[in-house]
Amino acid sequence: MFPPQNIAIIMDGNGRWAKKRNLARREGHKEGVKTLKKIVKYAAKKNIKSLTVYAFSTENWKRPKSEVNFLLALMRKTMREEVDELLDKGVKINFLGRKDMLSKKLVKEIELIEKKSQKNTELILNIAFNYGGRAEIVDAAKKLVLDCRENQVELAELNCDDFANYLYQQDLKDIELLIRTGGEKRLSNFLLWQAAYAELYFTDKYWPDFKEEDFEIALKDFKKRERRFGGLNDGDKDA
């Protein structure tokens, strides 16, 4: 099987990594940013087309206000310090998620980064920030309803490809491999539409401990999978 070209990662375990070392949770998030930088570089080296990472969910607002404020500040700090290097390496950066709860300043920075990187082709990095899979589908449905009211869409002819055009990022292809660190085995409301037929790979390693070699192990595991998409493989046809 060919290597996966569209990969997603649930970067879980930052807080537990810090707790295990008697550190504040924010130290785990800082280490998580370092890991992300390494994995993005490695993904580009492996000629992966698209990497989508779960940075901040719509549910994360329920965390203590101090932690939420730190995560927002860390996002701004990371963008200012790391983005130029990614741009120089040809990485295209997209942000997925709702922007209504973000500050106008942060939204402006996000939009500027997207504009600066839109012509880059080395790797597409999709950052899911203030993102929820259910919210994305609901928001898409709302857009569809508006187009229906204006007679822009014929519902009888609507198919899955048409509906996908209403999602946050229209050129985000179906996820082939979804990796989750931290030992949990669930999707946690991440890319519910795009990951419908994704191969799932779970590891007990906390995200700050996830190395390039761990990423390579996940890629090799993917190659062993038989992707059927609801059909049968050749060995099953006579069974």
C-alpha cells in the first residue's frame, strides 16, 4: 500500500506528561509545540501532502480560564516565532474552526498567515483551532440552507461531494490515517466527516514524547492495513 498522503493527529497527553513530571500543565503544552514542529518537518520530509492537527477544540473552553488564556497566548506566540520558518520551507497553513469566540487580533493574525502561505505547495498544515466536528457539520448545514433559500442548490441532486464543499476547508481531502497519542481510543469530535474511513492508530505515548520514529511506526502500520471502504478484498469474495 502506498504511504498515506492525508494524515490527522489528535495531540493528546500534554497535561498528563507534565503531571507525571510534577510540572504545571502549561509546561506540557510548551513541549507539545516543540513536538509539533518536529513532526511537521518530518511529514514534509516524507512527502506527505496534508497534515491536520487538533490544537484546540470547541470543548476546550470548559477548561479552567487560566489554562484557556495560556493556550490562546501560546497560539499567538507560536505563530509569531515559528510561522516564518514554516513559510520558508514551503508549508501552506490553514486554520479550521469557528472564529467567533477568538479575539479580532488573533483572527487577523490567522488570516494574514493563511494569505502569506496560500501559494506554498510543500505541505499543507491544517490547524484545527476552536474546532469541533459536529460544529463543522452544523455550520455547513446552515450554509446549505441559505443557498437552498436562494435557489442555489437543488436538494434532490445533492450528494456527499456537494455537501463537503460547505465544510470549513473545501480542499481538505478524506483522512487516510488518524493518529491519537496519550492512550485514549476515541475521536473526540475531530474530523467526523473527513475521517469516516480513516485508519485509526493509537499509541500510549504522550504527545510531548512522540518522536519522528513513532510517526514512522504509524506509517508502517498503515501500510499493513487493507482498506476496503465497506467492500470486500479478493480473499473474501469466495468466502
